Amino acid sequence: MSTDRLLSQEEIDSVFKKMSGTSSKDDASNQAQPYDFRRPDRIAKDQLRGIHLLHENFARSLASSLSAYLRAYVVVNLVSVEQLTFGEFSRVMPSPTSVVSLGLRPIDGNAVLELNPSLVFPILEMLLGAGAKAGLLKIEREITEIERSIIEGLYRIILHDLKNAWRGISLMAFSIESHETEPSLLQILAPNEAIVAITLEIRIGEMSGMLNIGFPSILIKMLRQKFDQQWSVRKSESTPEEQNRVFRLVKQAQMKVEVRLQGPTLSVSDLLKLEAGDVLTFDYPLNKNIDLLINGKVKHRGEIVVAGGKRGLLINKPYIPMED
């Protein structure tokens, strides 16, 4: 009598599990991870990498600007770029602090910028003439209206460098719309709305503190294509053949070159009043350099000389415009 019989599907599965050393407890269904659907959608890693590179450039630029503004050696380091909810971002900030809402014209939306009190008060003391070591005293209070007006100069420098850093992605004009001392009072976004939080450490001598910036995730998603283009440009460099081709195309370009004596100006009404015998004082010394303009912009400075029986301009130095 034959004892062969067909195995059921459950028996076959049990044999394979025993052979692979696993049990029913190790089933994939038992390895599921809990997921909170209130969490924001994740931003692509390549976009986060682009934001990281963008704010690394911002950190270097801000270090130079603050060093010149405060007349002290300033170091700015990018600490992190991460995705949070606005509620989590608000809870991380100290209280009281200096936090502002930023307008992002022409984009409809707001960002958040927060400067720790451990930086605000030492910088205020430095701007008011105190030594750098005076800022080592820890102060925990809200800033006054007078102090707020003084610190706005610092914010203008930060926003100017931030605008230049974002120029490759979007021509945004950052502006301060409101200023608060309690993070909970700055209700520009819903607590569960997603933001990209950028944290930078600012060191001034022995003092240090954090600068936090929060951009809405929806803004980053809107500019995804711009980030992709910026990343592709960073990855590729022009070849010598491409450089030669561009040079050949611009080689025949025409430019207007003129040498101009930039003296005092005179209104038309005063010009019409001139009569015989009037003397005009130009107040222009003989040894002062004359400007060389290319397409209406000053590029070099020099002095008038005679060359081959003709007059020419001997260039002494390039023209370096002063920063605003």
C-alpha cells in the first residue's frame, strides 16, 4: 500500500521556513515599522545636497561680511540641514530670543530667521563700543526697542549675503516683516507644516551662538527644477574647446571706449545764467587720474600722455568700486 500523499501549501511553507532558519514570527508583516502620516513629505536627497552647498557658500560670505562689520575675526560654520515641522523648529529655539519673519518677494510665502541671545547681546556690546570680552557675561532677557533698531543693521548684512547666495536659484528679495522675542508668537505657518531648517554656528573670539533659518518645504519643491539645473552646472565644467568657441564668438564684439574728465556738475539753470567775465572753478588737480570708460562703465584710471605725436591714456591702475 502506498503511503505517498500531497503536501498542502501550509506544510510546504513550513518546510521552507525551517530550512531558511526563520519562523513565522520573523514574517515580513511582523517587521513593519510604524509610520506617522502627519509627518511631511520628504524632500529629495539631491535637493538637500543643493541646499547644503548653497548655504556653505553663504557661511563663507557671511564670515567675511561680519568680520568687516564688527572689526573682529568671525567664523561661520554650517552645522546641519534637516527637515522638521514648524512646531518642532519653534520648540528648538530658546526663549526669549530674536526671531524675525522674512518676506520672500516675489514668491508668496514667509521664512523664519532666528539669532540666539548668546550672539545678540555680545554683538550689541561690540557695536556700542565695548570690548569683545565684555560679551562673555550671559544675559537672558528680551531685547529693547532701541537694541532692536541697532541689531537691524546686522540683519541687513545677513539678508544681503543670503540674497546673493540664493541668486543662482531664485532672485528673491528678503525683507523683515515682523520681529518677535517669543518663538510661539511667530505663527506664520501651521505647527505640522514642513520646513527645511538650516543651522549655522557663528564664533566671535570666545563667544559662539546659533543662527537658525527655516524655509517652507513647499518653497523648496517649487524650485526643484532650479536646484537640479544648479547641481548639473556644478557637476560640469566647460572644456577648452568650448572656451575657445565662446572666445571666437565674442572676439569681434564692438565696445565703446572713452576717456572722460569726471569733474563737478552744473545745472542747466545755472548754465543759462552765465555771463561774460564769470569764472567757473572746476576744482580738479592736475595730478588727478582720469577715468577710462568701457560701454559707459569706469574700468581703469590713468593719465594723459603723448605717444607717436598723438595723445593717449597711460593706465596706472584698474578701477575698483567701493562696496555699498
